[in-house]
Amino acid sequence: MIRVLIGCIFLLVNLSANYEEGKAVFEKKCSSCHGGFIEINILKENFFEKKNKLLNLKAPTENMLAYAIMDSPKKIGDPNDLEMRQIEIEEFLKSYLDEPERYKSICDEHILKFYETKPSMKGQLSDEEYVNLSYYFMEYKDNREKIKEEKILASDFDEKAITKKAKLEDKIIMVYATSKTCYFCKKMDKEVLSLEDVKSKMNEDYIFVKVDVDNEQLPFDLKKVYKEITPTFFILDKDGKYIKQYPGSWTKSDFLEILKENLK
């Protein structure tokens, strides 16, 4: 009994210690295919109402993977035996990522049809990385809750200064909800927002406010209308009053059209 108790305590310590290493593995080697967190209600709408036309996901998001592994009807391992469960999750990841056959998937069968066939990652992860990745999924839900609790208050954004600047310069306000773990945000930053003609157009007509939603709360009480999708672009008037939002990643031409249509 004492040996079992010591084993459980040791595993719980490792869960916390290896979560960050597992997160780093996911961001470096998995996030290019698997997007960041998206609210479950939005995912349900995307797949069951919009037939994946809302988000056009080619692979499950990080929270969908964590749910499938830890809480779904096809979950891996026994929730009451953490030590054995970690081993089983590690072995599942090795088996699936080496040979990602659809019959091995633990994703919802109604959603699986929307995904592309995943290429093999055989030889791309070390044994240690597989261990850390298993801890990452085991601790994902708890750490997601901690992130929500630790977010910086919206008061860190000087809303009065933003609206004052908007009025003085006769511009409307755009708030950009982004995340360091969001593949589509990185793509948007690189392929659209970093372009000189796009930046010039934004600076000409908008006060641009960038918010890392993993660490900061949205200003102007936008959390009430936020759909937990990154990237999302909020349009506000000069007084900081919400007008509309554009969730998702956009091409340069589409984004320039968004900038243009809100000036009418």
C-alpha cells in the first residue's frame, strides 16, 4: 500500500514537472497541424451545424485531442490508475504517430471524416518527448483552468487613452485577439499583418490593439461577445462600443476588404 502511495505521489509531481516540457513539444512539433484552444460550443457549431465550413479544420485542436485522450468514450487508460494511464497514453501516441491509420483514431467518428490523413511522424520524436507529451495531455484541462484564473485584468489596457486617441485621430478601434500557441495567428501575422501596405492601411484608419488572450483579458468588456476563437478581430467605434467581430484567419485581400467595409 505504501509503495502504491509513493508511486502516485511521484507521478503527480512528474505531471506538473513534465507538463511544460510536453507543451513545448506540442508547440514545436504538433501545433502546425493542430490548432490552439477553441471553445467547445464553437466546435459543436462548426461540425454539427456548419459541416466544418465555419473553421475549416483539417485536424483536431489541442483541446479536442486532450478531451479525446482523457475524457471521451474512447479515452485512453483508467482514470483511477495514473501511473498505468501515463504509460498507455505514451504507447498510444507512439503507435498512432508512427502509423496514423484512421482505424486507430479515438476522435469522434462523425468528425473524423472532415480531417485530412495525417502524415507519419516516425522518428521525429524521442522517447522522452513522447513521455512529456503524454503528461501534457494528462494535465491539459487543469492547466487550462489555471490560465483562466491567472489572466491579467482588462484594466491593464488604458481604455480611456485608447478612445481618446481614436477621437483625436478620427479613427475606429480594432482589437486583435491572438495567442502564441495559435498556428493560424502566426500565419496571419506573417502573411498579412506584417505586410507594409496592410500596416499602412491599418495605421491610416484604425487604432490597433493586440491582445494575447492566453495571458490578458480583452478590454472594453469584449469577453461578453468573444467566441473563444483565435484569431478574432473586433471592430469598435471611437467610444469603444462594440460593433462586430471577424473570427478566423483571413487572406490579405479579404482582410483589406474588412478594413475597407468598416469605414462606410
